[in-house]
Amino acid sequence: MSEIKPSIAGLAKGVFKDRGSKFLAFAEPIANEDEAKARIAWYKKKYHDARHVCYAYRLGENLWRTKDDGEPHGTAGMPILRSIDAQKLDNILVVVVRYFGGTKLGVPGLIAAYKESTAQVLAECEIVERTVDVVVNVSFSYIAMNDVMRIVKDMQPKVLGQEFDNLCTMTLSIREGDSRQLIGRLEKVEGATVEVLE
């Protein structure tokens, strides 16, 4: 698995029309499934007057979801996801809102319309490369602080949070490829407990 994955920088919008039907397409970066669900709920509320609010999102190699939202099975969500995957994008949500124009497009027409809507909005996106990071939480006694801080100084993970008391904790983020070494070194510190958060 690659440590760097292309995603998008921010929200992009597009409009596609076919035989009276209007397709509003939106693409945006997402960090996790909860965020995807919240954004989908927002679109459904905002475009409550539309007949169909279809979507697809991808989070990593093995996590993706699609929804046809009343369109014939496989005519909306999957074409959106295939367009996302064709560009190898990750951490992305694409929502396509359809306002029916009175003329039925048929299964091939719908697949083409959702695919084209997604292709158009993705063409508007600024593509960025994001690193795949692992977040770890390490707890240790005050007397082990020098050992832990030496490892942190050597490996230079991003410090997301820290608390120093009788029991000290640090939350660290590091690129996936370096995570095993960091975890291995921290686990060797006497009295240190390491937990992988994500």
C-alpha cells in the first residue's frame, strides 16, 4: 500500500444536463466515515426537493459506499465510484443531486449521466497528495520521559497532544512506513504502554 495517496484539496461543484434532467455534482475531501455520513445528511436536507441524492465515497482501499437513492440499481452510485477510482482518488465524497426533467433516460442513459457528472466535477478539483499516517498514544511514567523524548527527537513524529504528570501521555502521528519502528522503540521503554489509535 502506498504511503501517499491523491485526494482533493477542497469542495468542487459541477452541473450536467441531459434531456431536461439537471445533475448537480459536488466533490469534497473527507477524513472518515462519520464525516461522510454527516455531509450526505447535509446534502439530503439542503436538496430535499430533488428526486434523487446519489453518492459514492472512498476511504482507503477497502472502505467505500455507494447509494442509488431511488434510481435503478447500479445506475448512480457505482458509476460515481468508478469515476473516483479511475482517477485513483482517496478520502473523497462525491454527491450527485438529480432534478428530474420529465424524460426518462433509461439505464444506459443514467449510467452515462452520473459518470459524466462525476467526471466533470472531478475535472474541477485541485488534486493534492496526502500521506497515510498512523496515530499512536503512548503512556509512560515521569522517570521514563528522557527515553521517550529521545525517541521522539530521533524519529520526529508530529506531536498531536501531550500531558506531563505522574503518568505522562503523548499522542503522536507518523507516516505509516515509519510507524512500526516508532512503536517498536516506544514499547522497549520500561513502563511505557503504546496504543495505535488509527
